[in-house]
Amino acid sequence: MIGIKNYIIETLVIIGVLTLLLYSSNPVIYSDSGRYLNGSLHDPPLYSTIIALIQFIFGSLNAVIIFQTLFIGFSIIYFSRTVVFYFNLDLIIKSIIVLSLSLPIIQFYSNLLTEPISYAFSLLFVSFAIKLIYDLNIRNLFWYSFFVIAMLLTRNQFIFLYPVILLFYLGILFLNSKKKKLYLLIVSFLSIFFAHNAVINFNKYIKKDFLENKTVFDSNKGIFFFTFIDAIYVSSNKDIKLFENQNLRNTVDKIFKEVENKKASIQYYDNRGHFSSSLKKIRYYSDTLLEDLASQENTTIINLKKEISIKLITANYKTYIKHIFKKFYDSTWLFVFVPLFMMLASLIGFIKYKTKYSLLILFLSIFTISNHSVIYLFGRVQPRYFIYTDFILLIFIFITFVFFFKKMKNTII
């Protein structure tokens, strides 16, 4: 009876996952799904490799959905058991945590996109971050490093993990000043760096024929893909004087005239939906012009976007900074300001008291802010890009309140 009670939540998670799969295990295909089915070089190779491997073994995309759904279920179980063990939480609190973490998967479990598997990786990543804080050993460090590499090889978005883990390791060293611990953390960080880059470069090497034959349009990816749209959005026709190349100047002039004609610049801003429509107008009109210009100049679209972005943002940096803060505020501002205050409070507590829990909250708040910042600066703002951090942060806000009320109750008694 005691054994059944200990695993009742895990049993319910498994039942829930199987229910979802019985309802439907058919893959939901999006326009971006083709990138993973074809193994695009613009994306890290892990998810496309998993798809190819499962298709080779089982001959069906349904097997991919079954795998990623079961993997999410496992990650929720592992995460919940980790926090229950280290923070001594009761069955009711554990149930609330599991229910909260299960809500996102109902919507995206069957999507043939990186979100499901990335969500699972993020839960396991944080689980081993907790274990490292409370029990720094080689085994926990290995699995923490493994899931960092897995995340980096799943989405380019996770490049923000490098500064996050560097700060996290510094925090751990602050608690554990032994030389042996320092060497372990250095080896871990270097292993992550070399393993990540080695796999990325190997993937490019085995697909070098594609690289040699790609068109200028194929090279329309990179950190300036969306930064270019922001640059055009915050600028105006008066900025064409910044460009000395006549062909480039003429192209930018055409883009600005079309943006003005469609009222898609920042001066016509009225709400966040308007910027979303401006993004599409700028993107689809400019890509055709830049593709033609790239052919004329014997370069790539992304190189043109880089040059245009740097010049326009440099000339309009005040407006650009305001625009970025507007993106913060208009999307999920609560998950920027709340972790910011949590970061400041936990930093003070960590420096003053050197507690492990304050380091954990500091880590989670930096993890969340970094994820949001990367999206606001270099990507398109979509809620599904924030699930990897925001739900975990909510869980620990809840756990912190539980601790607070327990302490209050004990004080009153």
C-alpha cells in the first residue's frame, strides 16, 4: 500500500500520456516541420537526427510523436521527484506541480517541431542543476552537461545557455571553494563547448555538398534574420544616405517606400498586433528585393541584412532600444519583471547568506531572463518559445510561497 502511494502521481502521469496518445498520435505538420524532416543546416542536427533514426527503425512519423510524448512524461516525473526529494514537499504540492507542468503538452505534444523535446530537456536540465547545487558530484555534473549539450543541439535559441552556465558554475564555486570542484567545472564547461561545436561542424562537413551548391536564398538565416526587420521598422527613408553602394541604396529606398505605403513602420504603432503585421509586410516584401540584390552583388541575403541592420540600428539606436523594451512589455512582461526582482533579491541573499536555495532561484531567474532576451533581440516573439523557462519559474514561485507559509505557520504555533 505504501509503495502504491509513493507512485500514485507517476502512475497518473503515465495514464495521462497514454490517454493523449490514444486520442491521437498523428503528427501535426507545420511549415517549419520540413526543416527537421529534411535536416536543414540552419538548425542544430539533434531533432532531425532523432526523426530520421525513429523513421528508419519504425517507418512512421507517429513513432516520433509517441517517443517525444513519452519523453515529456518521463521528464515531468523525474523533475517532480527531484523537487519533492530536495524540498520535502507533500503529495498535494507534488500533484499541483505535475498538473502545472502537464498543461503545455496538451497543446503541442503532437507537433512535429522542437518544442516537445526541448521542453523535456529543459525539465531534466533544471533537475540536474538542482542536484548539482545540493550534491556536487561527477555523476550529476555529467548529466547536467549532457542535457546542456542536448539543448544546444536542438534549438539555436539555447545559445544563451553559455553565459547562464558560466554564472551558475561561478555560483557553485562560491559555495564550494575546493580546487577539485573548480577543475571539474572547468572540464564540464570545456566539454560542453567542444562537444557542441564538434557536432555542429561535423554536421556541416557531412553535408558539405549541400553547402557548396546552396543558393543565395538558402543563406537567408542567422541572428540578423529578425534583427533586420527591427532595423527597418525603427528607421525611415532619411536613412538611405547611410549606404554608399548605389544598388544597396536603391533597394533600401524601395523597402522604405513600401513600408511607408503599407504604414508598417514604428510611427504607425498602435498595439502589439500592429507590429506583428508589420513584421510580415517587411519580411515578405524585402526578401524578394534582397534576393535579386544578392545575385547582383555576388553575396548572400543574410550578409546584406547584416550590413543594413548594423547601419540602421547604429543610426537609430535610441529608437531601437525603446522598441526592444516595448517588445518586452507588450508580450510577457510579467515574466521579465518578476524574474528580475527575483534575481536581485536572490543575489543579495546568496552573497549575504550563501544559501543553496538562493543560488537556485538566482539561476532560474537568470535562465528565464536570458531566454526572453534572446527572443526579443534576435527572434520572433511567440509564446511557445518561452515554455522552457516560464513554467519552471512558476513552479518555484509556488514552492517559495509554500516555504513562506510553512514558516509563518511554525512561527505562529
